[in-house]
Amino acid sequence: MNWDDLRIARAVYETGSFAAAAARLDINETTVARRLARLQSDLGVPLFDAADGRRQPTAACERLVALTATMSAQAERIAKIGEETKGLVGHRRIATTDSLAVEVLAPKAAPFLTKHPGLSIEFMASTENVNFSRWEADLAVRFRKPDKGDFVISKLADVSLYLFQPAADQSAGEQLVLSYPEDLSGTPESQYLAGVGLNRQLRCTTKNLLVFKKLVESRQCSAILPSFMCQELLEDRAFRISRLPERREIWLLVQTHLKHDTTTRAVIEWLKECFSRVS
């Protein structure tokens, strides 16, 4: 079995197209199609179906990618074995929210990357979770603990939550309240607002905490912010501030095949350092 063919199949699986896989591997699209055809012929099963402009993996492809996860990590280490003694080498994808990427990770990223010139990091920042089971990321930092999954999980931090209300606005009926959309009604923030009756004044919803912060800073809106986003606002007399009894947990997910990888372990330690002062 040719590892290059398996590597190409993984690239198509992760990118969804021959063109994107070719760009990632720095080969031409014709080579991707030819190698994939050879691999499918060798295996005797189709690996992808064309649907909606993307290459959708078959059940056989899902199994192939799962079996090659460890092979991929080890192949990267073998390819860089001559450089490992010179420091960390590799590319790691970290899926997280926009707010955590901007407020917690980005401020500490430059010193870490400067210290390890052979390492690169991709921040996959979004309000939506990536499909971790499909290896769309190597590590993930999330507010919610997953119920299940084949990965290593550990808690990074507990964060305090604060309700900010304009001090000049003493009437609950006049407040402009921000919160999460209905599908996040089970979060501590949404539950608290419902408990104190502020959900009835809900005027704006979003999953992006950076939007929350900007609107709170206008001093015309009421919303709940986590501690790592509001330290500079806690002494601002323009607000009435209430600390919630509930806290939010931040969790780290790591692909199982990377848990003993030297580069990944260094990234994990860096993430722990980033969150060491968040709790």
C-alpha cells in the first residue's frame, strides 16, 4: 500500500475537493485524481461520491481515514526527524471560538511561535464547532464538555460571569438586553437572564461574544460577559455589575493519535499557560 495515495485520500477527505487537496499537497489536480483512482482500484471500493460540488466520503473512506490517523502523525514525524533535535516542528490546527482566540490565545501566540520557529499554528476561530470526529482540527478549545467522542479531554479553566447593566438605566423595562439564540438557552447565561426576568427585554442575539463586548462598551446595553473579556470594565462606574453564581467551564480536546506527540504536547502546555490566569 502506497502511503502517498493514502495521504492524498486524507487530503481530499479533509478539504472536500481535488483542487483543494492538490493545493495543500503542492501537486496538480490531475495527480490527485489519478492516485485516488489507483487507490480505489486497489481497495475495490469507492471512497468518494460527488455531491453539491464537494467530494463526500463513503463509509469505506471514513474507515480508511480513521485507520490512517496514526500513520499520518508518524509520517510527519519521520519526514521531520532530522529537525526534531533542533526544536518543535509541525503545523497544528486549533479550533476555538472567536472570543477565546482574540482575548486569550492571540496575545500570547507571538512569543510562543518566536521561541519555536519550526512550529506553525492555525486558529480555526468560529462561533460554530468544527467536526472534530472528521479530523478537521488537531486540538479544540470549547466552552461545553462533549458528551462523547474518541479524543482526549481535559478542563482548562473555570471562568466567572458578570452581568453588565448601564448604571443610568434604573428601569428594567428600558433595558436593551443581549443574549444567546434560542438553541443556547441551556447555558448559564441564558438561564440566569430568564431567572431574573431580563429575557423578556431581549433585543439582540448572537453567539459571538466579541459582539456582546462591543455593545456593552456602548454603555446602552445589558449583557453577560466572561471574566477574561471584561477585566478593564469591572471598575467602570458607568455599569451596575452583578457576578453570577454560575461559572463556565473551558475544555481542551486533543486527537487521540496526537496525545504523545512532542509538538502537540508543547502546544497543550502553551494552551494551559494561556488559561492559567483565566480561572
